[in-house]
Amino acid sequence: MKKRILSLLVLLLSAVILVGCTKTTKAGNTTTTKKNNQSSNTEVKKLVYADGTELKLAVGHNNASTTITFADAKIVGEGLTLADGNTYHVNDLKPVWAELQNRLKVKFTNVFGNQEVKNEYAAWKNLEFQGVDVVVGNASDMAADGKLGKIVDLSQWLDYMPNFKKFLEDNPIVYLSVVSDVKTGAIYYAPYFDGYDDIEKYFLMRIDWVEKLLDGEGAFTATESDTVATIFGTTLGTYTPYMPETGTIALESLSADGKSTQTITKNFGTTYGNIAKYMNEHLTATSTGVDAVNMLRNYIDAAYTGVYGTKRSQLFTGYNACWDVDELVALLRCVKLNTFALTGQNTNKVTAIYPREYLLNRTSDLLSFTQLFGARGYESRNDYLYFNAKGDLVDARQDETLTAAVGKLNQLYKEGLILADFDTDVTSGVAVNKYMAQNNLGFMMYDYLQTQCIYNNDSNTTTKAPDYNFTAVMTPVAKYQDGTEGGVYMRFTESWRSVKTNGWCIPATCTGEKLQAALALFDYMYSKEGNVLMSFGPSAWQTGKTITYKGEQVPELNEACLNELWTKAGGNYTNYARQYLGSTLPVGFVKNQGMEYQCTTEKGKAGGEKVSVAIAAGVIKHVSPEIKENLFYTMVPTVLPTTKEQDTLLANYAALEKLYSKQKNKYNIYIEVIKNGFGSGVALNNTFITTMPADAASLVTEFKKNQGGAAYTLVKIQAWNSLLEFYKNR
């Protein structure tokens, strides 16, 4: 059966447009008979509405500053003059939406309740969607209500929406993600894309610190260096190696200049063997940071037979980087033991790994570090689901690999290599990333490139670190079960841009010309002109020229735009786009990353470029929004089309969301594992699993049996199989 499904997928995707059975669909008062909702041969029909038709939009990200109007008086003040020369006041449409209103000849009224997307949608649902024409929401919520007749089915209007329709034709995995009912092909929302088919998050390091520690002739020296006992007490050695301790591993890598590929061999058969193990056995309480650095230097020289020469930092920071978790642990230990050598002060000790924030959903981003150990699932677009090499849909919580990897993160935490008490306010209300940057104390995190590189000393800000260079580094080497016999050591990322888990919809209460105007708005977002407007702002923010971004010509931002980025938003692209332009909101469009790229510091771009070249060369492998012959490399659709009966069944397993949530201010049991570890016996802060399980296998068993995880996963598998069958028969 599995082989049959794989063969079917290859046949299905050999052509984007699939021939299906004839069916009749209704759109307004027009009835059309056609062969396929996505058939490009169907005549485009016109949407009709009067000029000035009012659309009430509940559209925003999470507060008054991130909606379609200047609803936050703190941002506008007495009047806000922007790059177009216009002065904006409270309740004025932001530039993108003012331009969009003019182009579509409609009138936008902002009815956004200034709250997070899920809550915004729930509030309007409680009002039976009275007083709103378009509302943002989570895909699963919109799909569920669509099946109850509360949301407009966009599939019935695709002949009136040529841009949206073509996008679905050209991107089958997107289509699979938005179909909510396999019996009718219903689509209840237009998806949001924060970029598409590109890497999303990166490993980020202070590469100037790596260079200080590892580069140069001879031995490392320092005027002041901490001892193991001072920094680690007796915890060093808590971490046990993941990589081999003997033998060799051959890896495809880039050349030092990034212009070609080469094979680099890790040799664990030298005197130093596995460096994490060697440090465990040879660093004593009185050993210093100098001792640790020289161990790592000597290991690199021996294990890589001079590949890196005196630029040993390139093991982590170069085009030819091929670091693994054990080498990272050795480096983190060196960082922790050498605060003075790295910062020139010794009062406040540096932090190795830290999250972006202690609040919201950012602490759980630490779970992305499970990929250091070859674990999948946490960064899935759909819960914890992924395809294994056999083509099976797997819930990572039911696979001991992920849970065991979280246990390995606890070893890092116990050694002090992850910020202590990272989920509490340890920085007195200051975002953790900002605190670490401005105080020159943080080494490494996992997050978006642009927003985390704004403190580099090539930016328009100042920091306390004159050599500050925080940027992306190559994805680490780990062992993955991709179907290769015994698994394979490679660089792999699951953090890939595709359909986000939210978007916008049209409630069924929106009818007549209002409905047609709303459909025109949805469709325009997928036109070339709409994409440029929503991604780069109106023409007043552009030079009128283009630049090349990933082989594509995109508008060049002008000086006024880039100045505003820094003077008004401190260099943070996302804040600037949402708070001032009105773009990058969770509405149905595909954000072009070309604007964010132009807003990235030069040092940030340099790190990102290395990763980009490695991806293009196949050195870093990744999941894809295309369906691959080996489904291991295919993304699970963001939403799987469950039936109303299945939705009812899934509601019985609400404990799973409460236990493993990735959402803001929600509980995730894995965070407690990182902090406390399996077998600790500590009480857990939830009502479902109240005591820490003895080991990873025990937590997996809890998920499968006691919390309904096995039944939950079975429903998802059934939904995926139904989706495939629907796709086959369209």
C-alpha cells in the first residue's frame, strides 16, 4: 500500500493540473459546469461591487500597533510623517492599506479588537460574526467553522479569483494544505506565508568570539581565565557524547570560498577522539578556560588534518563548516570559561545558549535545538507531524527520538550551557535577546536572521561590544533516518517557509456586493502588483530600480525607507512593517523576503549567504513544499482535512494541546524536561502528567496511551490518506 501511495504521488505531481470528474459549482447567482476547480481553461468571471463598498476588517497581528490603521496613539503622537511625505494621525489607514483601498476602490473600516489572532477570531465567532466582513484566524479554527457553514467556501469562487487560483495550481502542497473537506474540495481561508520555499530560522552565533578563541598560530593564551570549578562546579561531564567516539565520517561540504563542494572527513581516531568525551575525562576542577580552548584547538587540528589551518573558527562559521553537537558543547564550555577574554570584564559571566524571550512562545524555541541530535517534528508546520522515509505519517511525540533529544538538552542545561531559569523574568522585563546583546553577554540562539542581527556594529545602533558580529552559521551535522541503511550523517533543517498556521476568511454573514469586494481583496493579494505592495510598500518606499534576490528581480528600497527602519523601529524589520507600513500581517498573501533581506545588516547578510549557498549546493538538505519521491523530504500540509466527526473525536484529546503547546503563554511539558530532566521525580505544573516520567520511553508511553496520542495520530493518518485519495480523483 505504501509503495502504491508513493507511486501515485509521483504520477500526481508530474503535472500540476490534474484531470478530475465533471462537477457543478455555484458562485453567487452564476452556475458553471467545469472539469476542475483549478482548470486554467475556465473563463475568468468578474466580481462586481460598487465603488466605495465598505469592508469591515478584523485584521491584525496581536495588538493595537499591528493592525491596518494607526490605532496606537503612542506610535503616531501629534502626527507621524513617513517616507511618502504624508502625515498620519490616529485611526488613519497605514500606507499599504490606504494604497490598497485606492486600488480596489473600496472603503476599509478597522474593527480589529487588538488581540492575538486566535482570540480575535474567537471573539467574532462568539458574536456570530455580526459586524465583520473579513477576519483573521488560525487555519484549524476557520476550517472547523467552515464545515459548519459559518465561513464562505472560496473553492466555489475560484473562477472569479484568477490570481489565487493560479497560485494553487502552481503549488500543489499549498492546495493540499488549504483543502478542508475532501468530499467537496472546500477552501475556507486564504493562507498567509511569511516567505515561501526558503529557510526560516537559523543557528546564530557570536562569530567574533569563535575567532578570538580558535584562530591564530600557537597556543591560546589569556590574562584572565576561569576554572572549571568556578563556572561549572561539579556539573561538567553531565553531557555525554552523541557523535561517534572512534572511526571516521565523510561529509559533503562547501569549499572554503563557497564556490565548489568537497568532502571533509571527521576523524575520531586521533588522540582526542570525541572532543566532548575527551573534555569529560581530562578537564579537572582546576583546569582553566585556556586549557579547554587548547584542547579544542588541538582536536580540530587532528580531527580535520589541517583543513582549517589557523582559521579553526571556520569549523563553525565558514562556508566549509561541518560542526556537530559534541564540537558545539566543547565550544560552549570554552565560551563559558573565558568571559574576560571575550568581553574584557569578569563581573557578569557570559551565557552560552539563550532563548529570544522568556515570555510568549519563545522559550519553546529552545526545542529547535533537538535537531542537534537528529530529531524531527518540533518545527513541523502541522503539530509535531512529519513523514518518515517509509512514507508513513509520524507524530514525533510518539517517536522516542524527539523525546530523547529533549533529554539531551537537559544535560546541556545541567551543565549551565543553557540560560538558567530561561522561562522566568531573569532580565527584569527586558527581552532576553536584547539584554544579551546590549550587555555583551550572549553567545548563541536559534531564531530569525534579520531581527537578531540588528545589534551588529555595522548597523545604525550602538552596543557595548566593538567587535560584535552575531550572525547565521551553517546547520549542524547529525544523523537522520532518511532511508539510507543505518541512517546518514548530514545537515538537515525542518525550518522551511510554507503555509503558516493562520490566515484570513470571510464569514458567511458577508453577502452580496460586500462578499464580492472581499473576494477581490483576497485575490489581489496573489497578483504580482498586490504582492509587491504588501511586501515592499507603496512606490514612495522604493527607488524605482530593482535588485537581484535569489535569482529574482525585486524592488529596491530607498534611503528614506531604510532610515525609517532604524529611526522608528530600531532596525527591526517586522516591527517596522507591521507598525508603520501595515504589511507582514497574517493575511492571505506570500511575503517576498526581498524586503527583509534589504533590511538585514551586512554581517547578517554575510552569514545568511553562506547558508543559502550550502542549500543551493545540496550541502544542507531540507523539507520541501513539493511532494518528493522520498516523503522524508516533504512537508506535511499545514492543515489536514478532518471530517466533523473526526473533529469531535479530536476534541477528546484536548490534553495534548495543553501538554505540548507551541502557542503563546501555553504549557509545554518538554520545557520542564529541559529544566528538570527525566527521573527527577519533580512535580509538573499541569493536571495530566503530574510527575516527571522516569525516562523518554515513559513519556512516549504517556503520550500514546494515557493522553490519547495513538488515537489522535491515527485520525491524522486517516485524514492524510483521505486527502491523497481526493487529490487522485479530482
